[in-house]
Amino acid sequence: MKRDLLTLADQGPEALGDLLALARALKAEHAAGGNPPLLAGRTLGMIFQKPSLRTRVSFEMAMRHLGGHALYLSPDEIRLGERESVPDVARVLSRYVDAIMARVFAHDHVVALAQWASVPVINGLSDYSHPCQALADLLTIQEKLGTLSGVRLAYVGDGNNVLTSLLFGAALTGMALTAATPPDYAPSPEVVSRAKALAGPTGASLQIGTDPAEAVAGAQVVYTDTWTSMGQEAEAAVRRDAFADFQVNEALLAGASVDVGVMHCLPAHRGEEITDAVADGPHSWLFDQAENRLHAQKAVLVDLLTR
């Protein structure tokens, strides 16, 4: 029976731990001389409704490093759900490729792709969640701190798809996550409830508030993301006002752990959610985390296509 990766909430603690261990092994193997062609003869079809630097390049290079091939399908080529129905796209692509990665606006589209495809479907980003990013984030924290259990992670900014995936990832790995968002931009009650249910077996601590300084106090990791995601451009001015006090800057970091690491999934709007001094400073993990998209996604591809 085929499996998909639509959200980290569908993973158990053991399965997530295995994925991260596989990512570490594949990364070490690549650094030592290269990965064996575990996906030789396999093809990944990549559907893009939204443009991307990291998602496209990391998935293409992941397939190349593993001996496979990736096929890029631009927004104009498919127009998912417009030119052709999602079920039809899923069934046609299933006859051509071994797996599908989709970077979409509406999460319903990636759910429908998974429902109708006979090959594994990977959520490369949707308005609900960003599981591949969160996998890379967890891998980065694990590398930097040696563990995930008990790590104090602060998130400052929008209660968006990235925070959703971090909540699920933190819940499954026993982290202590405190998020600060403006009152009208908190994650949905459904997301928080789902994350807290996942946190029960691991002892994870999840808190949602509105005070950035309170969230960051003593944090080992501080994470932020853009205030305005693709598709929200009409709200940009309103959002800049609402998030004015949620910038990750040197003054905010002063309340965190002395050796705090700073994360951002990129692209960054420098001077808005994060300053140059922080993004390029000694606490920045931004580009290590970007690199780890490659290795985390290799693990997902190997897991879904060979196990």
C-alpha cells in the first residue's frame, strides 16, 4: 500500500525519528563521497503552483544524488484544478512517474492528489502545512544541539503553515515550543488541539501567546518567517502594521539563551521579520537549515519509494 507525506501530524514519534536518522545517514554518506543510486530508474513529478528556489532545487538535486530524475511542471503547464481536474492530473501522472511532489496554494489540492494518485504524494508546501521544511528544521536543531527532546524553541511571527508544521514536529519529538503571534494571526484552534494531542505521549510543551519577549526568554532556538506569504500580497500593508513589534532583532535575542540559534525558512524580507544583523550574525542557522532541505527530502524520497 502506497504512503504519502501530507503533514507531520500523520507521523508517529518513532516514524519521525526514523526519518531524521535516515536523513543524517544520507547526509553523512553524501559528504563522504556520495549516495548510492537508491532511486535509479525512478522519476519524481514536481507540480508547482507557487515558485520556489529551495523546494525545486533541493528536490531535483536529491533525486540526482540518489540516481533518479525529477520533472519540473510549472504553474502554467498544469493549472491544477483549472485546466484539468485534480483527480485527472493525479491519475495521469501516476501512469508516468513514481512519485509526485506538489507545492500548492490550497491544502485540499494536495489531499486530493494523494487520494487519486496510485503513487506516493509529497506535500512540498500548502496553506495548511509545510512538512518538508519542518523536517529540515528538526534535522538542523538535532545537529546543532544533539537532541530534540526538551529543546526550548521560540517562534515569533505569523501563525502560518510553517508554525503548524513546527507545532506538529515539536509535539512528536518532545520539544518545548512557545509561539508569539499577533492576536488575530494565531494558529487555528484545530491545529493547536491536534498538536497537543500528539504531544501527550512525548511530554512536549506547547504554548501560544502574544508577547515576543516572553516567548523568547531563555530560548535555545528562535524561529521566524515572513509576515506575508504568497497569495496574501493584498494584506501586506495591514500585516506590516500588525507585526511591527514581532521583528527578530538583536534587542529581542538579548532575552534568549546566550548561544541561541536563529532560524528562518526563507525567503526573508530583511528589515521586516528579521534584521540583517541577525540573519547574517553569529547566531544565524539560516543557511544550514536551507541546506538540510536537501538531506531531509532525500530521506522522504527513499522512505516512500524503497520501504
